Amino acid sequence: MFREGLADSGYVEGNNVVSEYRWAEGHYDRLPTLAADLVRRQVDVIVAATLPAAVVTKQSTSTIPIVFWVGDDPIKLGLVATLSHPGGNATGITMFSVGLIAKRLGLLRELVPRTSSIAVLLNPNNPNIDTQSREVEEAARSLGERFEIMPAATEQQTEAAFASLADRGSGGLVVGADPVFVTLVTQIVALSARYKVPAVYERREFVDAGGLISYGTDQLKSFRQIGQYTGKILKGAKPADLPVEQPTRFELVINLKTVQALGLTVPPLLLATADEVIE
């Protein structure tokens, strides 16, 4: 979808634009080196498609335009001055996915109303771990839920977190917003099935892979918007003048096969409000 967004501005990869890709493979400590390499190459635009990458890239350059995709408040992160007038060399899309933790906790409670406690899987290496932890605490308190944060940043730690979760008898799981978890989607969904843990996710990719339920933004549309903004900057627009885009709608996706496998019942109202039901 990013390439389609570029094409909307007349840019075709391999024709009149060349992309250099860098991936830290979930190791956030590698990001400063990767960002510094792109700065040395004096690329025309840097697209930072995760929050950790956006923060590091902004610290690495104040002149090269940056188009970011983040799940938290870009003002608080120091990426922009305001959403309407970014004022610097960065702009992009904010999903505010961290702020949706309360909604996801509520959805899980609807599916598992008699649970005694809920676990939350978070990556301790994420720059916004403190924000996510506070969101969890506030949301759980408002719902009267007991909760426990399960830290994980690797496949091995994720495996250990699920084993611990099962031993402690947590009734459900909220998977936090983090790029590492997206790369581990197959493992996380498989572990949820193995340990019979009802889990709610931020992205529909998890539900497509067999996960229970997701609530979040339309990721594909957002990636197209990032491509469009990148194209505008290549044509001469300045990031300072391009307002930070925000989602206008959120989608709820439910996998009925997983509902049945876990022996759950979806309340009729929740089922009726779902944007998509996978059968």
C-alpha cells in the first residue's frame, strides 16, 4: 500500500524513485546505526514506520524530511510541535493505538465476563512502555479488573510469558502495541491456542492468523497515506506544513472459529457491531 500511495503522486519504485530498506529485526538498539547510515547517504526522505524508528530518526537528523507512523502522541514524543502545524522536519500518521488499551480491555471483559485477572503483554524495550503501562493501570482500575504485565521482547521471552500466564491462571490477555509482536504474530496466535487463552489484539493480522478479536485502525489505508505524504514531500512540500493525520474510524474483527474453539459466547450486541466476522 505504501507503493500505491507513492504512485498517487506519480512515483514508481524502480522507475523514478529508489527505496533503501533498513530493518532492525526487533532489536531496537540497532536503530541508531541504521538511521545514521541513511543520514550519511543524504536520502531525500526517511520513512519511519514504527514508533521506535521515528524517535531514533528524529534524534538523528533535523534537516532530512521524516514521514512517521506511530501509535502514540507525536507531540509528547517530541516529533512535532502540534498536529496541525508540525513545525519541523517530521510529519505523518498517528494511530493513538496506545490509548485504545481501555477499549480492548473492555472487549475482553465482554467475552470473558467472569475472569479473575487479565494479563497484558508488553515489550519493555519500547520507548512508550511507561505510557502503555499507565494506560493499562488506569483502564484496569476503571473496570475493576486485576491485571498483570507480562514483559516480552523475543520469541523465547514470549514463550515464557505464555507459560507463566497459564500457570497463574489468567483469564485473558491483551497484546500491547509493538512492532515486535507483529513479527511474532504466528507464534503469539499459536501460543494463545495452545494454552487456550482468550486474547485481544491491536491489528487484524492476528485475527486473520487465527486470533480471537482485534480492535484498531485500518493499517493498509494508513500505509497508503504514508506513501502519499512521501510523494508530496518528494514534489517539494515541507513536513512542517503537512498536518499529522489521525484515524477517522476503528475496526472490530472477530474470528468465530476461535470463539468456538475457546468455548466462548459473543454477546449479540458485540457481534452486531463487528466490522467483520471471520467464519
